[in-house]
Amino acid sequence: MAEDGSTATPTASATPTEEPEYDFTIKGIVKNDGEPIEGVTISVEGNGFQADTETDAEGRWTIGVPEKATYKVTLDEDTLPKGVIVKEGGATRDAEFGQTKNVTVAFFLGEGVRVTVSFFDQLVQRIVSGLNFGLLLALAAIGLSLIFGTTGLSNFAHAELITFGALMVLTFGVTLDWPLWIAIITSLVLSAALGWSLDAVIWKPLRRKGVGLVQLMIVSIGLSLALRYTFQLFYGGSTEQLPGATLPSDIRFGAVALSWVDLVSMGVSILVLLAVAFFLLRTRIGKATRAVSDNSSLAAASGIDVDRVIRIVWVVGSVLAGLSGILWAYFRPGVSWDMGFQILLLVFAAVTLGGLGTAFGALVGSLIVGLFVELSTLWLPSDMKYVGALVILILVLLFRPQGILGRRERIG
């Protein structure tokens, strides 16, 4: 059983006697029948941080972490003595900080035969996780793709639209303690208002002045930085949890273990994506949006109010980004001031991979990126999983520069 412990540095080469590098610590002691076990590997992962250490002669271990957040602590059962296993609760535990700077994680050991998870079971679980991640990426990527298609703008501030949705749920659902469903609806309404305001105050005046796309992109980078550090000013640098974010994965479908949050997230994503498809294919505004995306000058000559269409696209894109941020906060899990920026490159990769300016291409690209990111953890360290998705992007573009569903005339 693991209880209170001593010190260790949070790097891969940590030894149990070194002082932790950070002020916040996760620690414990590994014993079996009261006897300490030396040399057991303990790893901590979460919020872009990863470190591991080994227990000392007294079975003690400590890992410092950079901030108060929820981390996954894993005991490597391969490093336990033969015949000793984790008896209860599993070899991976969630460590969540309270009011103190320390948190203790306990592992309950005993005699037994360890049951390993087959590669096939891990593969199936990762495929489902990849689909979940890809679906929430698609919500953000489709919004970004619609904005690019109608305006030509590569909006780097889209990351902050993602973050805004999650922060609003945190504000109303946690800080103000509103019912969660009301907090989510309020967040989406405010996301729509933010998209409308950004176009009305910044983008439309700049378009009317004939500002070039490169200058607009630079403005979006500056807006991204301004919004991101404004979020940090008001919400701080810590990571907070939304209600229900740490529900156990106790729903099983064969080898797949899911939580209710996972099921709801995937269901909501699919329904919203179907609604977006209906909007683009069956409604007059949706058809006008596609016309503006194909050729704005011809659309204007045909009597379409291009500025009105672009304003609607900004509102829809902001709502989709806000919803993506809420689902991302549950997938990570956690809400932080820069959470949108953490997946911005993946969103751009999905849009480019699927085809610039094509909403359905963004969906296809997002699913590919999501699946590859999750499946790559079977072979790559978790902190390297995003790199693999970008390698796939480069390889696809080498052979098909316009993307999977893009058209050559839309590139450049």
C-alpha cells in the first residue's frame, strides 16, 4: 500500500533522494505486507507534463509537478517483484490537488497473478478514444475551415474561441454554481456573441478597408495573444475541473471502457456535425455560404449579401469552437487559460489535411488526426503523440498538396 513519501525530481532520470524541482508534489510509499519495495517505477502524466521516478529503499517516492491540476499516476507493474500485483483500484490513479501543495497516492498490493491487457484490446480502446478526440477536433476545425473559406483568413485567434467556451462553463457552472446544462447553453450563447462582436468590431472594418490577408493574419496572431493573456489575468495559470470531468470509465463494451461523459461527448459531436451538414447542404444560408466560399465576387453578383453570410459564419464558427472547447475540457480533462492553444496546431493540421476551405474535408482530416494521435501512444511516448499527426500531414501534402477533399484551384 502506498502512503506518504519523500522526495524525487520530476525528470526521467530522477532518483528518490533528490529534491523536487517544483513546489507541488505527488508522493507515496509502496509496500507489500508492510515490507517496502525498492525500484518500483512510478510515472505522472497530465496537462502536457510527464515525469517518472523509482521508489527508494524505504519504498518512498515523490514527483514534483508544475501546477495544481489532475494528474494520472501509474505504477509500472513490470517492476514489482514476481507474484506481487496491484490488488485493488488498478495501477493507474488520478491525483487531484486540494488546498495543500501535496497529494498522496496509494496503491494496494498483494499476492497474485497479473492479468495483462492484450495489444488488440489496447488497439480497440485507442481507436474509440481517437474517434472521440477526432470528433471534438472536427467541431473546431469545421468552424475554422468555414471562416477560411468565406474570408481567406487563417484565424490564429480560433484557439481562444475554443478556450472561451470552456472558461464560460467554468465561470457559470463552477464559480457561480449554476446547473451544468444552463452553464453550457450560456457559454454557447456568449461564444456566438463573441464571434459576432469580433467580426463587427475588427474583421468587417478591416475587410472594407481592403487590408490584405497577410496583415489580417498578423492581426489574428496579435488578437490571439491579447485574448490568451487576458484569460490568464482573470483565471490564473492553474487548471480547474468541470463538474463530472473525473467520472470513472465503468461502462464496458467488450475491451472498451468508457465513462458517461465519453458517450455524451461523442453523441453530441455526431448530432452537431449532422446539423452542420444539414445547414450547409439544405438551407438557403448554407448554400449561400458554400457559394461565397467558392467565389465571393460571383456570389455578390448573384445577389447574395456576402457580409451577412460572413457574419453568420463567424457566429456559427465561434459556437462550434466553444462547444469543442467544452468537450476538450472533459477529454483532457481540465480547463486552463491556454487549452485552446495546445490543440491549435492539430486543428490547422486537420483543416489542411482535409482540404483548405472545405467543411467536410475538415471533418475527414480531424478524424484522421484524432485517430493517429491516440493510436501513436501504443508505440510513442504520450508527450510525442502530437508530433506523429504532423508527420502524417506532411506526408499527405507531399503527394496531394490540396488535401484529401480539396481542389487544386482553391490552393494558393
